[in-house]
Amino acid sequence: MADKTEQTEQRVLRVNQLDAAQLDEEIIHLLRTQLNKAFQYFEVGVLSKYEAELNGILRFLVWRFSVYSCDATVGQHMLNMKYSSTGSSLHLLQKLLFGFCAVGIPYIKERSIEIRRITDKIFDFNFVWRCITVGEKLLQLVSVINFLVFLQKGKYPSVLERVLGIHPVFAQRQSIRQVSFEFMTRELLWHGFAEFVFFLLPLINIHKLKNLIIRRFSSPASLDKQPSIKVACHECGICNEPPTAPHQGQCGHVFCYYCIKANSLADPSFPCPLCGAAVGDDVTPVECTVALEVT
């Protein structure tokens, strides 16, 4: 009995309660996504026509097999929590009211336009609808105030839970949390190294470094290669693709304008990768007659 009392009195962290609410929303979103995939080959407009009813059925099934069955939402069950009312399980009335607020009210809100259209044909409910609109805005204000109180007290994260008098507790006693400082040190080391690399990479001239390596390790035979009219005319000497906006360097080879300008701006001494001669800054566009001969 004492263990049960200590388990009930064990405080649930605020972040755990917020994480459970976020998980509940993600579960509904995932189910709705799977439902959309199941109806993707049906006639256009079938799913949108009955979307409110299908969403209501999904919420009802989630409530039926979570809060109604085990006094806990799906997110709370994943985080080892459940609802409690003054140290005991939820009463049937509390479960039914929770289900109505979690299933019925969202369905009515989604069908409010159709409901208003039907009621306006019978009676003039404009005053009632204005009152509902004002009540909805007041509820939003109360929700903000309740959330601020929750941040201070750590209890009743939603207005519904405060009204019903239910709050999350741990389903099983939590063990002492152990932190691996070796893991934290390794993570801090990798984060620091990644930030250093991200800071250093923009300062390195990649094009110039690549050209320096090519000049360093290329064989003299490859650098003394004579210009080939076929290669020079039909493909860029840098990217080996058909030249885009073809330009010719001082060595006589043809390159894409972007390829030659990017490399020459990054490295003023950029050599031609085909013959090893200096390309130079003076690159000229290939004449149209030359381009026709190329093709």
C-alpha cells in the first residue's frame, strides 16, 4: 500500500506531459495519413466529403482503446503514464466526458458550417452562433492562462484535465535516471569538431587546391598532350560534357563559360587540364560558325 502511494505521489515532469500530448497529435496525424493513402485511388472528392466522419471514427477508436480501456492516452502509455483522479482510476463519467470532448466537439466543429446551414432554415440561431464564437475565444484565453499556471505548478496541462480533475501519474515507479558522461563527452567533441569544420571549409579555396594536386601528381605526358580538335569542339575540357555557352582559352581548347570562369577566378594560374598550358583571363566566346562545325 505504501509503494502504491509513493508511486501515485511521484511527480511527473512537465516535459513528459507535453511530450505525451504531442505524441497523441502525431498518432492522429499518422492514422489520417494512412487513411488518405488507402483512399488515394478512389474517386476524387470521396474522402473530402466524409472527412469529418472518418476523423471522428479515428478519434473514437483511439479513445476507446486508450483512455476508456487503460486510463491513458497513447502518448502517455508510451511514456509510462496514466490518468489518475484523487489517487484512484478514472470514473466512467470522467471517461465519457473526456471522450465527448476529444471526439464529439472536434466533429461538431468540423461540421459547424453544415449544421448552421440546416438550423438557419428552421430558426434564427445567429445569436447562438455569436455566443459560441465568443465562447470559443474565451476558451482560448482560458487555455493560455491555464498553460501559464501549468508551467508554474506542473499540473493540469489542459483545461479539460483541470475541469475533470484528472492528472497524469506514472503507471510504474520510475527508476533513477543514469547519465552516461562518456556519451555526452563524445557528443560534445563531435559537435565541436563539426562546427570547426563548418567554419573552416568556406575559407579553403577548393578549386585552387584541386588544381594544385592535379599539377603535382599529373604525369608530364598528360600535360604535354596536344589539343584535340574533336575533344575541344565536342566536349568541355573540364566537365567532359557538351559545352554550355562555349568559350575558348588562350590554349585553344573550348570550355563551358561557368567551368572556365569559376576555375580561373578561384585560381589565376589555372592550367588547361588537356594540355597544361595557362588558360589566362582572356577567354573569348566561340563564334557561331565554329559552333556549327562542332555539332
